Amino acid sequence: MKNNLFELLTFNQSFTEDEQHLKFKVVFLNSVFLMAGVIAFAMGFYRWQLSPLMGAIEFTFSASSVVALIYLRHHKEKIEFISSLAIALCFLLFFAIFLLAPYNTMRLALFFLLSAGAFFLKGARIGFYWLLFILAAILAGYGLGDTTYSLIDIVTACIYLVALFVIFWNYQAISLSYQTREKELKLQALLDQRWRMALEGVGDAMWDWHIRTDDFHYSRGYAHELGYEESDLGYQASTIRQLIHPQDMSFARETMRAYLGGEMGSHYAAELRMRCKNGSYKWVLCRGNVIEHDAEGHPVRMIGTHVDINRAKQLEAELLVSQQKLRDDKMLLQAVLDHAPLGIWMTDPNSKVLFVNKTFCGATGIDEAQFLQAASYIELLPPNVALSCAQSDRECMQQDTPHVSSEWIPFVDEREHLLEIIKVRLTHPDGSVRGAIGIAADVTERKEHEQQLEHIAHYDALTGVPNRVLLADRLAQALARTKRDHGLMAVCYIDLDGFKPINDAHGHATGDKVLVEITRRIKEAIREDDTVARLGGDEFVVLLLGLQVPEECVGSLQRLLDSINRPIALSGAMVTLSASIGVSLYPEDNQDADTLLRHADQAMYVAKQSGKNRFHLFDAKSDLRARSHHELLQQIRTGLARGEFELYYQPKVEMHTRSLVGAEALIRWNHPQRGLLLPAEFLRAVENTELEIELGDWVVASALKQLRLWRGEGKQNFELSINVSAYHLQSASFVDKLKRQVTGCCAKPCSGCLQIEILETAALDDLNKVGDIIQECRAFGVGFALDDFGTGYSSLTYLSKLAVDTLKIDQSFVRDMLDDKGDRAIVQGIIALAKAFDMGVVAEGVENETHFQALLEMGCEVGQGYGIARPMSAAALSKWQ
């Protein structure tokens, strides 16, 4: 409340830091003008009744106070003038009351207030002058008339005024002295605080030791530096000494004794370890000075600091370890350089050797001492090598980038070795040349290896004739030569007929021997200027050069066919191969090298389609047919890679119960332009090709993947059938691949899960081999069915040799059996035959309910056809009932 009143009396006037001394005067004057004005205004009414003059004076004083109060609010900088004005106004009012109001017996007391105000507002010196003026005025007023005061009253009042001034004077002196002392103490405390903060801010902890009493005082940071609270340590030096590491205790005592004895100069310093609260030890630097001695000069008090130097000590230890490691690394580097499989040396700008490793010395047979003593290493090299090295040194000194060169240098093994040399210029910080570092790598073996790789890159590893890469170069050269000579050139594309069965039957090693023999025969059948190249597998290209007319190459082509067609002895057996050759003639076929080769390939395909073991010259019509077939094969291959093929599934039902017992997987092609294609539109194009095997493998994998999903849906008694071509069935590793794919299809060993359908006509092509494959597959649970049974005219003897599980009656018999007695008899005969051989039977082509009932009466077990359900997607089959 006091503060609020104080602020109220300033009338919201603001003061800067330098104007704070004015604030008290402003408050005092505001209170004087406010209170005096109010009192004078009230007293004016009272005094007006007694004396109009005195009332007028009171009203005038009240108005003057209001004016002064307003003026002070807006002009605080005029405080001294307003102070003088206030004192003068009060004097005039008080003196008037002294003279004109004798009825007021306390009017002399007003001069005490005036004297106190003058002292406060103007200070002791001017206040003293006002005191004298007031005393003179009182005495003069007493002498002017009757004041109702006696002389003794006047004298007593004057004495009291003087005493009051003396009291004020002494009080001010004591107050100033006290304020000065307070400022000095605050300033000293501030300096001590800032000094303490500065020391603690840089990590120094302070201590103060009274040597005689052993009192030990310290800053907060001293204890915290070691992890303690001040209450943990106490304030005795003996307690602190117990924290010193036992190994440092003797050193600490001797050092302190020597310092206090005057043996260490004016400053004490010691590095020692002190125990932290967690039990670990920390290095500290203890420094101090004696600041107080007794009369005899003995140390009494000592102050100092502790600095945490633990990290510095750790760094010092790490530095020592690093220095040792650097020495070890230097020795290791020297050993590495000496034993590196490279020649390494360093020279000055004049090619004088400053360092050379043992590897280079040992390789060249020149001692290290010879290198170091020679004015230039070039003096020690053969003349032809020296000139080249001198030139490379000059070039290295003139460029900022590494200089690379190659030199043949004689070694101690009496052979010249090819060295790949890299030289790097070294400079001083000011940019001047310091010398050069040279590194030489022996690339002799690499050079020889590169030559070998060059041969491997351009020649077939098996046959030794040019490969596809070199053929492109030879073909371009032959084309340029033919253009220059205005001659004729034949590009012959050769593909062996029947090579794959030999490779599958006898193994790849035997196949390689056949290819080597065929290559030898081709080389014998052509001229020396002609070129034979192997593209890969059993495909070759022959370039016949220097022809004059197209008919001239016929003899060469026939010789090639005859030579290839001769029997080849393989492990006691004789095999015979033939070849299909396609030929493109330049310039009759006026195309570039790649097109000529492609045309020859297309002509070869025509020759193969025409019956094999022949040659065919490229022409536009055959090109159109071949191109169409090639494009279809390429589309099939691309579609397989893009996932355009899909399996549809045609249900098979048990005739008596009409329940689903299985399905046949049928391939479909979702052609991006032609829509959904049936197998008849694309399977014939891949017959007896590798693509037929790829497509068949995809069918097997996709069908088994779907079968696993159906097993997870609960279809346990469900058999999936897939069609496999004879070429695919008899391909190499068919059985092994199928076994791997079937593994894991069922929770238990596979049985009744997968059935392979093969055409009866395909089974009869190689009865023994097909029979063996069936037996191997049945061993791991895969069943077999003869598809389209009845169309191959097989004998009962053949049927007994094939361990098939099911006969599928061809739909042509089922479709016409209601109208054709012969077809009906065949269907009845096949059903009876299946039962006689303990086989299952499936009737294809069930088109309607009449077919269904007729087959049921004949004893057929399973039916399949559009009358039951058309082929559908896997999702649709999952919902089909």
C-alpha cells in the first residue's frame, strides 16, 4: 500500500535511471501542494469570518498550490525552481499567519515544517540560509507588533529551530556515511560474485585454507566437480586430503611442504588424482598462493583453485598411445612398402632417388645403395629405357595430374617385363616442386592375359572358330571387299538336324565332341579365304567369298551337306547328323550385314520346314512365311514373359453322383490385340522347339500352384490333369523338374493329386522310353492318362506295357455314338478294355443329357464335356457346383 501511495503521488510521471533522485522531490512537492492546497482552501472559509484579509491569503495560497501542482506535473525538469517557489509561498503564508492570526497559539510550529522542507528540498547549505532567514523573520515579526508571544517563547522557538537543523545535519551525515558503506559493501559483494562466477565459469573451483586451524572452505563447484554435495565433505582440510589418490599422497605432501617452506617460489601448483563420489579418480590441477602471514612471516592463510584436467590427462595418454601407434604404423608402412608387389620410389626434382623399396631393387637387381648414391636413377637403366624415363620425368614435372607411361624393363630373371608406371609430382606449400613419387606395376602377365581374353572374346571356346562378335567384324569386312571387287558373297546359316536328341541321350560332353567334329568337317569343305563361325549351340555361319555367279555356291553347299551327313563314331555307336542351310546372296539381296544374316536365318528355317538336310536360297515369299512364324514365336515368348497366358479348368464329374472329382487344365492366351486365343491357334507353332518345353514347364508350375490353393480351400479329393506333349515329356530332366515341383503339393506324399495326359499317338513314338518315364513319375505319386484313346490304333500289347491309370475316350466317338453304331461299339469296347486292365475311364465330349445317360448305362465312371461345364477360370471353378 505504501508503494501504491508513493506511485500515486508521482501522478504517473516516469523517470529515467538518471532522474531517480528527482522522484522523491516530486513526490514530496506533490504531497505538499496537494495537502497544503486542500487545507488552505478549507482554512480560508474559517479565517474569512475572522479576517477577510487572512481568508484571501489562504485562498490565494490554495490556488497557487494547484497551479504549481499542475505545472510540476508537466515540467518535472523545473523541480528546483518549483522547490524554491514552494518554500517561498509557504514562508509567505506562515509569516502572514504569524503576524495576522494571534488567536492561533501553535503558529510558530509552522516554521519548523518550513525549515524541515527547505532542508529536504535544498540541502544542508541552502537549508541553513533559509534557517537564518526564518529566524530573522521571526525576530522581526516579534519586533513589529503584538504577536501574543513572549520574548522567551520567541527565543525558545529559535533555539528549537537551530537544534532541529543540527539534528537534521547530523542525521544526514550519518545517513550519507551509512549509504556510502552500503554501496561499498554491495560493490564488493558484486565484485566477489562476478569473480566467483568468472572462475566457476571457466571450470575453476575455489578453496580457502586457514593453515593453523586447518579450516578449509571452498566454492560450490569444488564439491560438485568431484560429484559430492558440500555436506558430504565438511570443512576440514584433513577430510579433503583423504580424497587424494594413495599413489599421489606422498607427492602432494612433499610439494605443499616445499611451497610453504619457500622452496617453490610464490605460486603453488600440483597435478594429482582425487577420489570422486562414485569411487573413480579424477585428475585435478591444484594451484594457490599464500595471502596472509603472521608477524614472524609464517604462512597463515592460503587460497587457490582446482581445475578439472581429467580430459587433458586422458588426451595426453591418448597422445602417447597415438605417438607410439604412429611409430608402429611408420614401421609397418615401411614394411608394407618394402614388400608391396609394386616398385615404389621417390625422387627430387633432379631425378635423384630419395627412397626406393626392396621389391623394385630385387626385381631389377640394382641395390638400394646404388639408387641412393647415383646422381640420377636414369644412369642405372639401359640407354633406350633411360631416354624414355627422362622424357616421362620432364612431362610429370610439367603437369598437375598423374603421369602414366609404360616401359619394358629387364629383370633379374633375364626377361623384359612390361611395367605400367604412374608418377605424381610433389610440391611444397608455397607451390615449388619438391620431387615426384613413382609407382611401377608389373603388367606382363596381365598383358598376356588380355591377349588371351581378346582371343576368348572373339573365338568360340569349344571349336576355336570365330564367334558372333568376330563374325560381325568379318562380315562387315567381307561386305566391303565384295562391294570393292564387284563380286558375289554368300552368307550361309547352318543349323544341325537331330543334334538335341544326341546331346540328351549321350550327354553334353559327347555333344561337344560332335560339335568339334562338325566344325572340322565344315572347315575342310570350304576354301581358305572363306570364314566359318559358331553362333552358339548347333548353329554355324559360313561366309563364301569371291563368287562370280549364284550357281557357284551350290557345289560348296552340297559339299557341306555331304560332309556333315557322314556317320560319326560315338562310344562304339555310329550316329548320323544332317544340316539345314539358309543362304542369302549379296548383292542380289542388297542389304546390310545384319539383314543378310537374318535373311539367311529365315531361309534356313524354310529349309528345315521343307524336310531338313538341304539348303534354301532366300527369297521374298519364303521370307514372308518365315517372318510370320518367327513373329508368332516371338509374340509367344514375349507373352509368356509378360504373363499373358492363363489356365482354364474344365470340370470332370463322377457319373453316378454327378460330383466334382477333378478338372483338366487347358492353356489360354490373353493376346493384347486378338483377345482370348485357344491352343489350336498357337501351340502348333512351338511344336518340337525349346519354346514348347518352356510353355509346358509354365503350365505344370501354374497348375500345381493353383492345386495348392484349392487344397487350402478344402478340395482334398480332387485330381488335376495337365496335357504334356511328347517332345516335352521326353526332354532332358523332365522327371527331375516334375519331382521338384510336385514336392510340397500335399501335406502327405502326393497321390491322386496330379495326372499327366499324353496323346496315344505320342506314347507310341518311343514306347520303351515313354514307359520308363511313366514308371519314374508314378514312383512319386503322379498318375497318367492316355488322351484321345482309340485314334492311334494301338495294340493290346502296347497298352499292357504302359502303366497308365486312365483311358480318355476321344470325343469324336462320344459325340456320334448315339447315331453311329460303330462309334457306340468303340465306346463300349474302350470302357470294357479299361475295366479289364483295371484302369479308370473318362469320356470326353459329353454334350447333353442324352450323352450323359448313355455313358452312365455303359458303365463309364467319369465324364467331361460342354454338357457338364465349359472350361472356366480358377475363380469360377472354386464357385462351381
